[in-house]
Amino acid sequence: MVVGLDIGTSKVTALIGELLPDNEISVVGVGTATSRGMDKGGVNDLNLVVQSVQRAVDEAELMADCRVASVYLNISGRHISCQNESGMVPINEAEVTQDDVDSVIHAAQSVPIAKERRILHVLPQEYVIDSQESIRSPIGMSGVRMESKVHIITCANDMAKNIIKAVERCGLSVDKLIFSALASSISVLTDDEKDLGVALVDLGGGTIDICIYAGGVLRHTAVIPAAGNQVTSDIAKIFRTPTNHAEEIKTKHACALRQMVSMEDTIEVPSVGGRPSRVMSRHTLAEVVEPRYQELFELVRDEIQQSGLDEQIAAGVVITGGSAKMEGCVDFAEEIFQMPVRIGVPLGMKGLRDYVEDPVYATAVGLLRYGQEDAAVSQKESSKTDVIGLWQKVQSWFKGEF
């Protein structure tokens, strides 16, 4: 079993997946709860977060009929930053071994990192052996020296400790901490898109998480601390309605492009303090939502341009997350980004597919996929140590020590 726990600003999702042969996952448990105590991807009330996590995990456990012990957990927030680094080592043997690859990646990540930060991910981009560049997999190749280029994602140590503490208070341990957009990109992007160059934009409640791929590897990551919750608060203020009703109006009736809404459409808006509800035009709602979505998309466009990779993303932009589901969102995004846009939905899952094939579950499904890869790697390593242990036993038996 692998468990993905996505603690977002607006909701907490727990997914329990069963690892099947043939590299597949069957989702056997889904639990969701409204997220409280989170703001822009960070914890601002630990007890409320603990309650939200407990609710989501209990629901998933009930559905899957099992107990959860450890989870793969996501992290986001404006404190996430990235850097591209390189390292170089001499090649010891006649050809490159796994040890050489490990040591060159270690050399690349040995850059000074501030005490208050921790490394989340070190993702190899490409290798250079002597003068041959852009090598994807160097094992078995010959050469004198090898250089590696890596993408390092770091986060604030205190932020990581707080979110881990919330999970541990529910009696769970954290297997790995994973950047939200990296998890989403594992679940919704295809290899072809990554090779061509693509920007993944995860529109959440409190943050917009961005991953930009070019040439099949991750080149840039960023977090914008503004997202769907601002649209909700705009609706709440202008329509003078409680936030929970504003959220419901946004998800059911809002449209990101006003020209897609007819003037005749009306909606009922609940009032505050027991006053009678009012009837409003849906076109007026679109006039409130459109400028905010325009601002959010322009922030994303500026981030892509600042990364210097805007010319390299031929496959365009993939938007996912809860705020991507709004009517007119794709058309409006295409207008602003001036490139093709599609909505990213988790791909290739078994089991409770109808539940999880939704942009809302992109990060949680990605955490399951990450956990699956992680489990495969640790299984390989443990079988390697078993073989070594067995060989040592055989040797000692021959020596008469067994």
C-alpha cells in the first residue's frame, strides 16, 4: 500500500493506493476534508490542520478498510525556491558505474545552502562526459571525467517541520516530502510533452505552483502566493455573501470569460445575517471573476518569461488543480499565454478511477506515483543487500564459520 496526503489551502485529500504488478496503482481509498488552518500553502493553526488531516485519513481508511501508518506528503508556499547547479568528478573505472553517477550528483548538490533551508529534491538534468554533451543515461559509457547538471528544489526548514508535525500528531510518519507541482506533473504530464517543452500550472486555493520542463527534464519551478481563494473573497465582498456560499457560487456558476455568459442567466445569492437571498445576473458574476483570473494568468505568464524558457515550451501550458475547472478557463488562458492550453487530469489509474480522474486530485495521485517509484527503488536496494548478505554467509560457511 502507498498513501498520498495532499494538504492544500482549501482541502485535504488522502488517497490509498495498492501497488499492482505491471507498474500500475489501484486506488482503494479516497478521503477529503475541508482544509482549515492553512494559508497560502503554509500552516497558520496547527490544531485545525491536525483535525482536517485526521478527517481525511479516517475517511480513506474506512473506504479502503485498512490502517495507514505512513504517507507521502506535499509541500508548497512562497518559501519554495529552485536553482540549477553542476558538479564534476573523474571517472574511476574504464566505464561509468552507478557509484560514479551518485558521486557526481552529490558533487553538484554540495553547494552551500542556508541553515534555515532544506533540500527537497535533486533532479538530474543531463550529463557531460569529456566533450560529449546532453547525455541522458551515462552508465556504461567510457571517458575520463563526467559532469552533471541538476535542478535543486529547496524549502524553508521551519515550514517543512510544521507541516510534518501536523501529520505526526495524527499518529502517522512521513515517508517523503514532495513539492506539490512536481507531484502534479508526475500524474498529468506525458513524456512527449516533457520532451517538447511544457509548463505545468497547478491552480490551487492559496498558491499557483509552476513546473517548466524542456528537453524531457525539469528546468524551473516557482510558487505564486495567489490563487482561487482570492476569486472567492472577491465574490463574497462584492455580492455581500458568506465565504462558504461564495465558494459554492464560484464552483457552480462562475465563468472566467464574460463573453461566454448570456445576459439573461440569473443566480440566487444568499445574504448574511438572515436577510432574504437576492437574484443576481450571472454576467455580473463573470465581470467580477474575469479581472482576477486575468491577473493570476498574467502573473504566471511573467514567471514563465522571467525563467527564460518561454521559447522552449512548444507543447504549451497544462493547467490543473481545483481552480482550473472553471468554465472558460482554458479559452482565457490561451488568450493570455498565446499558446495551446489543456486541462491536466491524472492519467492511467486503476480502482476508483471515476473519483480521481479530476484536476482536483492531480497532486494526490502524483504523490501515489512518487511513492510507487520510491518503493520500487528501495525494493531493489534491499534485494541487493540480501544477495550480498547471502554471499557473505556462503563464504563464511566454506570457511567453517557458519
